Amino acid sequence: MSYTVAGIDIHKKVLMVVVAIAGDEVRDTAGEAIEFECRRFGTGAAERSHLVSWLREHGVTEVVMESTAQYWKPVWLDLEPHFAKLHLAQAHSNRAPKGRKNDFRDGKRLTRRLLADELILSFVPDAEQRGWRTVTRGKHQRIRDRVRLQNQLEALLEEARIKLSSVISDLLGVSGRRILQALADGETDPERLAELGDERLQCSKAELMDALTGSLEPIHRDLLKLHLEHLKLLDQQIAKLDQMAATALKRHQDAVVRVAEIPGFGADSAQQLIAEIGVDADAFKSAGNFTSWVGTCPGQDESAEQNHSSRSPKGNRFVRRILTQAAQAAVKKKGSYFQSLFRKFLPRLHYNGAIWVVANRLGRLVWKILHDGVRYIEQGQETTPAARKRRAQKMAQALRKLGYAVTLTPIPEPGRG
């Protein structure tokens, strides 16, 4: 029996396609194809349609592609309805020997290494989950833009000799926004500006007046107006994307709530995580397989029976960020298991290493909760009932704000009647 597989080397303007016909016995051993057929296609809509027809004419049953940037997405979307087995190979796993590289050789090498199971394949979720990813990653990008804008605002104020960020903790908080808007509207009197500050500010009125004594030139004022308009737009877009993510994941509310119950997580981080790995994490066979894909587990660089480095591999940077942020929050929860784990490893691994251990443990826990459909039960030191109640109410409020229907129901702990 023959097995037909296609390899596509994807570029911005051209697709180099190789169809390999291999026997089953070859697929199981050397991974070398019996016969190759090569053809070049463009990347426009008509050319991609011709590619689909050509592959179907040749009876292709499996397609593997290699691409940099995002040029693989149009090809994937066109092939997805017609081929059950689609793979996206990571480019570094298909490197050619130096001086022996060309496009069709890359395609042939792709098919050989796929048949020999030597490629590192990327996880590409289904169309629905890709939509979730687009929304949550778009929100994260706008949050980064907002941080960048805050830094630009602070630099602009420093140039105008206004030291507002030195006396208030949040430049874009309620008091900070009121003062900035007044500056943009032309107010220059430090005393009037200081009156806009909330009475709960940690600084005195005299300190606030001193920080607001500067010289805001007309060009600075115009730039400040533009920054504040941009800030308002970003806040509106972030709120809109929050609602879009909540609407898309409303059918999977139970999974969102179960992840949000884990120390360090909340409604927003739970939505981001599920958008990245799926509702039940069924793409990963085990917790170890998941943490290896994320890149939080210890690495291995073994030679002559000696491991020269345990540096973690590069994994999915989006999930790594979520788990690292959750770990830094989880270790601050008094009496939690993760705070005890952090303190255990802190003397030996220092802060970054101990946080990494907690992030790895959180990753394993998330996989277990999503894959097996269980809930988190705190195994650390006993916390007060009032603290647990405050935590539950705060999480329920955040979920309701996003549009979820949440009812607080006490769950009996093991061993208690």
C-alpha cells in the first residue's frame, strides 16, 4: 500500500510544494519516500485553490507545512476543510546542512522527517479556539500599548518638570486622570490642580503642589491631549474585548470558574488560559506533556550520561506569561499550599527559581482540573472562613461583571461532615 504526503515550504509570495509517495513499510522504518513530485504555486486566492485541487488529484492524505511569521494561515484555512491531517512544523526542526539548502529540498526534507517522526510540530487548535485566542491576545496587546502610553505620559511630564508620578502611586488612577485632564485643558495653578487630588492620597497637599509646579508648554499640552484621547480609546477597546471573550466562552462557564478558583488566577486569566489550551486540554496527553509544551518544566542537555543544563525549554510564551503572573500572585496568598512551596525552594533556588517551580506546579494543576473536570481544594494551612468568603465574593463579582451567571454554593471539604 502507498501513503501520499505533501510538504509545503511557505513564503510570502510563493509556495514550494512536494508530494511524496511512500509505502507503509518505508514509513515505519527509514522515512524516505519512494517518489517525489514538485510544483510551485503562488499565494493568491486562485493559486491556493489550484493547490487544493492538485493535492486532491494526487490522493494526498496528510499535509505538513513550514513557515515563518503568519504566512501559513491562509494556506491552512484553505486546506483545513479538505484534509483531516494537517501539521505545522517548527522551522528549526527542519534545518538543512549548511550550503545544501533550496526550497524544494526543504519540502522533501519536511516529508521525510514527518514520515520518520523527527519533526517538532506546533499545536494548532480548532477554528473556534483560534477565535478565542485572537480576542484574548488582542486584549493583551492593547494592555501592553496602555503601559507603553503611560511611560510616554510620564516622560512628557518630566520634560515639563512636573513630578506627579513621584507623589501618587498610580499616574492613571482617578486622581491622576483628573489632574492630567485639567493640565490638558489649560490649568496651570498648582493649588487648583492639587485640589483635584483625592483626600486618600498618601502625599500631603503641599507635596502635591510642589510636584505640580512646572512649565507645560503649548506643544506639551497638545501632546498630552493626544495621549489622553489614545488612553480613552484603549480603555474602551480593552473593555469591549473583555466582553467579547466572556460572550465567546459563556458556554464553558464551568471550566472558567474552576480555573479561576485556583490561587493566583481570576476570571480574566482563566479566560486567557482556556483560549490558549482549550476547555479540556485534550491536546496534551499528560500534565508533563503540557508543562513541556509550555516550557515550565526543567530542561535536559545530556551527554555522556551527564546533564549539563536544566534550563527550561522555550515554550508557548503566552501561557508562560499567564502561569508566571499567577505564580507571583499565588505565593502571596497567606496559608496557601503555593506559599509553602515557594518558601521551601526560595533558599536554594532564589526568587526567580522558586517562582518557576510554582509556575510549573500550577501548570500541572491546571491540566488536571481541565482534563479531569475536577475542582481545586486548598491543601495548605487553614485560612479563616472570613478570608475564604471574601475571596469567593470577589471572584463572583468579577465573573458577573463579565456576564457570567454565578451562584455561591459551599463545597464540603474531604473529611468534614
